Amino acid sequence: MQIEIQNLSLSYPGGFKALDDINLSISDGMFGLLGPNGAGKSTLMRIMVTLMQPSMGRVLVDGKDIGKHRKEIRTMVGYLPQDFRFFTKLKSWEFLDYAARLAGMNSRKERLIRVDEMLESVGLFEFRNRMANKLSGGMKRRLGIAQALIAHPSIIIVDEPTTGLDPEERIRFRNLLSDLGRSETIIILSTHIVGDISSTCNQMALLNEGSLIYQGTPDQLVQQASGFVWRAEITPEQYENLKTEVPIISTIPSSGGWEVQFVGERPAGIEAFPVDANLEHAYVHHMDNKLEHWNLK
Ligand SMILES: Nc1ncnc2c1ncn2[C@@H]1O[C@H](COP(=O)(O)OP(=O)(O)OP(=O)(O)O)[C@@H](O)[C@H]1O
Ligand SMILES: [Mg+2]
């Protein structure tokens, strides 16, 4: 399966341009969409699930324009909106049964088996009789994930799926998705949590202010930051100076002042030691370079 996004732009009523000429290829597996608040991630996802139409450009799924095949595309897609809420007064299992019916699962017997299966995989089986709107925030999120996956979609689009999940559930969710990612499925997840992407996605894109600023593998992005990550012990005075020059990633108090990690060129006048780059460093490095490039800093 292949998704092609071609010259996609979107302006909201009033003229604000939330997406600006996006071109992106997505193939089977897990795709991570990373970017700061307001980058346009949710907007892009809403277009991909045909809830919104682009101002320009198009999205093709296996060569078919989704704008012209809305009905067909909707049966293929499982979607978790960022602001997913329950408006209905239903028990958790009833809600999933309802979602399965909406997604076209007509056999009640099959539905009920699938509902139990999904409740198990998101760890909500013991809460199946609790009203959906009375679940805790994280549990609601998990029920939202379950409704997106219930009808075996071949395209899974989940907007900030791990928000509000505790660490154990986060790992469970990642494993659930990576299991699905092995079959003929495309999973697109948005996040601003870099760790969610490094551990699961084989493809990723970085979005900033409506523009695509990186597309590739997480490893390639990390390689770009190689040689630009440093550790140093510095005095409070040096710290004040340094923070105006480079992005500081971490600061720990040490005997002489601060032990810091930062990305960028090695600054003069400071004894700094190289550190292996990870995806978080790479993200900061890339964003910083782009901003500099555009003279926005
Ligand atoms: N309905 C709307 N009308 C006008 N502007 C909007 C609307 N929805 C979103 N925007 C604007 O479009 C831009 C992109 O918003 P979007 O929700 O797609 O970002 P995001 O990357 O999902 O951010 P976050 O990480 O905070 O969820 C933002 O500047 C936002 O204010
Ligand atoms: Mg969003």
C-alpha cells in the first residue's frame, strides 16, 4: 500500500495557511509525524481521513484520489482524533460495539468477539461495564485507540495517541501498533514526543509552521546531528552566555556550576566533549538549523 501526498496546501477560513505545499510518500509500516504545537499535524491528518478538503493538491491511496473515493477510503481508515470525546452514554464495551457497527462489521457475533479482543489489547477488559465517559483520561484515550483499530483498518491514523498514557500503557500501545505495522498496513501517528517515534517508526517527517522540513528515517535524521552534540561542565556565567548561542538540551547541577548538554558547533572558550546523538538531539539540531537558515532566530 502506498500513500502519496502531492502539493497539498490548506488555508483555513480567514486565510491562515496551515499547510504549505506538502509532498510526502508513505509506504507500509509506521510513519511518525513530528512537529511542534501548531505545525499542522492534525490538519494534515483531518485531510487524510477526508474530514476536510485541501485548498490545493491531493492525496492518493494506491493511486486513487481520496477526494473522489471518500466512501471507500473511509472503510479502510481507522482514526483517533486528538480531541476524541464520548458524547454517548454507553458502557465501554457498548461503545466499541457501536464503533464496530459504524465501521461496517455487521455480524453481531463477530463484533462481540472483536470487542473483547480489543478491550484486552488496550487493557480495559476489567472496565468493560464502566460508562465510557466515566473512565479516567488515560483510559478514555485507550478506548479511543481501540475504536480506531476495531474493524481491522488498513490505514491507521492516530493523532497524539499516547497523550495521557502512563509509561506502561505507552509501551503496550507501541507494541500493539508495531504488531499491526508488520502486516499490509500503514500507521501514521503524530506526536511531539520524540521518544514515541525513535522506538517504533521506520519512516518519519518533520513538520514546522505548515512546511515539511524533513522526510526520511529516524536514523538518517540522527546521523545529521552526529558531531554536533556536546557535554560540558560550565560556570553559571558561562551558562548565561552559552544559552544565547546554542540550544541547551539538559542541565544538571554539578560541583562547579552546571553540567549541560547542547547541540550545535563547538563554542570557543569551553571545554566540551562529544556525545552520541539521539533523535531528540537531532530534532533540536534540525529545527535550530532551519530557523537559522530562514533568519528567524
Ligand atoms: N479551525 C481552524 N481555523 C483556523 N485556524 C486553525 C483551525 N484549526 C487549526 N488552525 C490553525 O492551524 C495551525 C495548525 O493547527 P494544527 O491543529 O493542525 O497543528 P498541530 O501540529 O496538530 O498542533 P498540536 O501539536 O498543538 O496538536 C495552527 O496555527 C492552528 O491555530
Ligand atoms: Mg494536533
